[in-house]
Amino acid sequence: MRVGIGHDTHRLAEGRPLILGGVVIDHPRGLVGHSDADVVFHAVADALLGAAALGDIGEHYPDDDPHWEGLDGSRLLAEVVALIGGAGWRPLNLDVIVHAQEPKITPHKTAIRVNLARILGLEPTAVNVKAKTGERVGPIGRGEAISCEAVVLVVHG
């Protein structure tokens, strides 16, 4: 067994959809990035790659490669699950923290959890999603960005 940790942060801006864990959230601002900027799927992908000692998403999906522009986070995560599977690893459980001052994440946690479980091939009971505000401190607290941290346990075989 191995543990992996992932993190991602993107800034918020007008004119972009807000997508977290594959859930489109009604909000006047969305996350800016080369891809769909889904911090939840990106943090989980990094955690999986780290646990399998396969680098990080920047190595596999560089943000200066036009091929990956606008990449759907669910596709990225599914490809990473297949990649670690090809190396003999599979996820056992996942814990995620979404850091956002706004919008409130709690109404969307179940949908995010279900999406993550489906892509990782887990039961929803093996996935946990938590939400934290920035307590009005720093870029998260000022509503300038949203970030996510993920911890995953994988097993070989």
C-alpha cells in the first residue's frame, strides 16, 4: 500500500464556468486554467500519480501544450486512473478538502463524491469530500482562488 497527496489551486475570474469535481456550479466566476481548471480532479490525479511514483500531472499534461487546452478534468482523472492501473495500482479510498470562501461547497459535496467514486471505481463510502473556507484570509479567504487537497490510499495488485 502507498499514500499519495495532491494539491491544486486556480484563481477565479469572470467569464469562466466553475467546475469542481465534475459538477458545474452556478457562480458568477469560474476557475482559470489551461484546462477546465477543475482543482478537485487535478488534486486527486496528482495524489494518485504520487502514490504510484509516476510523477505529477504537469509532467503528463503540460500546461504549455496546446493539445491539452480545455481538457475536461474527468478525462484527465480517468486517464490517470488507467495509467496507475497499468502500473499495477488501484485506489482504495480518497479524502478531499475543497478550500473556497465562496460559493458554498456543501450543497455540491454529494455530487462531487459520486463523480469521484465513479471515476476511481470505488463505492461512494470510500470517498470523502470536505469543505473549508479561508476565514477571509489570503487569496482563498478574499475569494480570489479555490484550492483542493487530496489524500489517496492505493494498493498494488
